[in-house]
Amino acid sequence: MSRKYKFLNREGLHFVSFAVVHWIDVFVRPVYAQVVLDSLEHCRRNMGMEIYCWCIMPIHMHMIFRARDGNPDSVLGRFKQFTSRGVVNAIKDNPKESRKDWMLRLFADSGARSSNIQNNQFWRHDNKPIGVWTPAVIEQKINYIHNNPVVAGLVFEPDQYRYSSAIDYAGGKGLIDIDY
């Protein structure tokens, strides 16, 4: 995570958004979205991440989360580091990936230009965490996250989008467990 942005309330809920470098539409392929889902589950089970709302869009993701141990910067940083490596490796290992060379070149170029990246840069650094603490702000951010696929024209209703917690809020069961 960028060193510019700070979590002001380390115990509270935070809304974060982060995008793939060069706005590459990596998550149009389910295999790469699965890396993010696996990482979210790992963070919930092993790192104290409470996930209240999430959505993986083709070029970015949104999430409302809380770190149970008061270390949101560490938890989010580890999540982003793991998913960066995992998605880049999945791209490298995917013999069916038609855009492999192009994407890997862009990730490597971005990493070479960044002072705090050793190899490939997958996520952009401009994800400012926003503390959400009132019910009205929480509801506004949840609606924004869940309506993102509708606004993008991917689905007609939020709970139709596979890579989102909207189905959980509509009474169904989504791809990962969430906290309410």
C-alpha cells in the first residue's frame, strides 16, 4: 500500500478501492478473480480481516473491511502483496492467456519505475482508505460497491454479479463468507 495514505481509525471500518496498473482488465478471466477470492478467505481465516462488503470489477476492486487486531495497513498490504504475486504467477502459468506477454511487460515496467516494488507491480498505489463509521456512510458505500457492476453495464441488478457480496445482502450465499 502507498506510504502516503494512513488509516486514521485503526480499529474502525474502512472503504478501499484499488486498481490494476494501466487499468488492465485482468479480472475478466475467472481464474485470476479466484486468486483474489482465495486471498480474501485466507485473510479472514488467518489474519483477522473482517470483510463486510466487496466487489471485484474487471480492472479494480472495492471493499469495506476491518482488521480485528488494529493493523489494517498490514493486513491490506499483505493481501495486496499476495494477490499481486498470485495473479502474476497465474498469468505466467496460463497457456491459454492470449495477452500474457503484453500484461507481464506492463507489470514489469511498472515495477521498475516504482521505488518500493522489487519485481512486478500489479496494483496501483493510489488507494486512499476512507474510514466509515456512521450507518448512513456505511450504507452509502455498500450501495456504491454493489451498484458498480450495474453502472458499468455488466448486470441489470447488483445481486446478479458473481464477484460481489451483493447476493449476500439479498439473502443468498456469495462466493466467500462476509461479516455483517
